[in-house]
Amino acid sequence: MFGRRKKQNSRVTDSPVSPVSPKNFGRRIKELLSRRGQIGEAFYEELEDLLVEADFGAAAAVDLVNELREYRRNNSGGLSRDELIEELKSLIRPSLKVFNLTPDPEKLTLYLVLGVNGAGKTTTIAKMAHQFAQSGTAKIVLAAGDTFRAAAIDQLEIHGQRVGARVVKQEHGSDPGAVIYDAINSAVSRSDTLIIADTAGRMHNRTNLVKELSKIDRIIRERIGNSGVYRKLLVIDATTGQNGMRQAESFHESIGVDAVIMTKYDSTAKGGLVAAISRKLNLPFAFLGRGEGMDDLLPFNPEIYLDELLAGD
Ligand SMILES: Nc1nc2c(ncn2[C@@H]2O[C@H](COP(=O)(O)OP(=O)(O)OP(=O)(O)O)[C@@H](O)[C@H]2O)c(=O)[nH]1
Ligand SMILES: [Mg+2]
């Protein structure tokens, strides 16, 4: 799972754009319906293919289509296009959960940001800091916990200056647990309320990364204790398809994840990954990243997500 950037990039280069996009997925379902007239086996098979193409994952696609079949069996009067889309929405909706990421100004809060390299962690940290600073809900410190890559510390510092957040750092190669521990101490002594900690997305190998992240996790739990709030946020790049699903499984299994932030939703040709992760791992989503600008981070809204995915107009 870790360090797959090269493979992902080459995959993206090999097949630039999928014909399925969150915007036209619903339109294609409608096309499928009008083309077939009747809803029969061929329709269900095509719908299943369409769901797989849109990154729902094979298992979820099969399940959803079976549930739709079942629904239709129980509604012998037939099913209009709109009814079918509404039913598909109501089959997907129950698994979609929102994680409300509004820091409590009364409590010391730490968000540990996890994800493979290139997922969009550092940019997302900057966007979150920008939002929380603008709304005045928190006094923010950024912790430069990605000490593996030399440029990562500078990158966070530049973002920190831009959004007006203090950055706690040590030099390249230092212990990320120590950097984050320092950041907590300095937040406490200056009465800052929110620490957002960056982490490395890649190390020499996966075992090293899991070990490192587990150590960071332990340090934070011990230092923050029950009086504060500690959340692990996993950043997934929407354009990585089923690889994103594997990343979510792997991080959740090895470190434990509280909420997912999906980045690059603006550049994805597929929207089903959100539903796939929600359905399989029962994880809530906090934000969708929809561009590179500081304001391009929107709270996850299931109804908007479903409308965009299935409205098709
Ligand atoms: N279009 C788009 N690009 C994004 C979004 N979020 C991040 N990016 C871009 O993705 C690239 C990688 O982002 P980073 O924030 O550096 O990713 P990272 O996870 O910190 O990467 P490493 O530090 O290498 O582990 C940058 O060019 C970002 O501008 C998004 O929501 N939409
Ligand atoms: Mg980074």
C-alpha cells in the first residue's frame, strides 16, 4: 500500500480519463434505462459494470444491484427512472456518514493527518488551518511530523506563513514523535487549542512506516490523555481508485482511522470510492478536497454527494 506513487502515476498516464464521472454517472444510468426500455438481466449487468467502473468496487456493485433487484421484485408495478435513481440513492445513503470536524476551543485538540505520499496531506492541513483560523474557532499550531522528506518541513512552513499558523519543526531526519510531542508542549504553554500534525506518507518500507506511526500514536495518546481530543484523519486521493480502498483498509487496520478526507475530488473521473470506503469500512468522511485553492475543502455532505453522483442532468 505505501509508496505506490510511481505506479499510480504511470497508471494515470496509461489511461487518462474514465468515461464515468460523478457528474455523468446518473446520466449514463438514465441512458441505460431508456435504451433498454424494460429492466431485465442485461440492464442489471450493465448497471453493475457501470458501478464497478465508477469505483464502487466489485463487491459493493454486486450487492447494490442485488438489492435493487430485490426492491424491484417487491414493486411489481414497475420502476420509473426517477424511482430507480431514488432507490439507488437510498441504498447507498445509509452507509454515508459525516464526521464533523469543528475543533472545540475549550479543549486541546490534535488532528494527526495520515496518508500515502502525494495524497494531499500537507495541502489539506493548510486548507483546514485556513478554515479554522478564518472562523476563529482555534489558535492553531502545525507540527512538521513529516521529517522523512527534506522539503516537507519547508512546505509546511510556507503554508503556515500563508495561513497565519505557527509551525513547530525540527530538522530533516529527526524523530517525528519528538516533533509532535514538542508541538503539544508548546501549544499547552502558549494556550493554543489546535495542533494539526503532518506525517510522512512513505518510509524505507511499510513496516517502518507502521512502526513509526504507531509510536507517534502512542506518544500522542499518552500526552493528550482524556482531557483533550485526538483524531486520526486519513487523506485519500480520489483519483487512485481501488488502490485508495486498499490504503483505507491498510491504515485503518494498522493504525486506526477516525475519519477520511478525500482529496482531488475535482480531478476524479469516478465518485464511487467514497461509497465503497463508507460501505466496507464504515468510516465517516469529514471533507472532500475539490481543488488546490485554500477554500477548496468542503465538509462532506451526503445529499450533495448523492445528487452529483446520480442526478445526471
Ligand atoms: N486538484 C486537486 N489537487 C490537490 C488537492 N489536494 C491536494 N492536491 C495537490 O496534490 C499534490 C500533492 O499534495 P501534498 O499536499 O503535497 O501531498 P502530501 O500527501 O503531503 O505528499 P507527501 O508530502 O509527498 O507525502 C499537490 O500538487 C496539491 O496541490 C485537491 O483537492 N484537488
Ligand atoms: Mg506532504
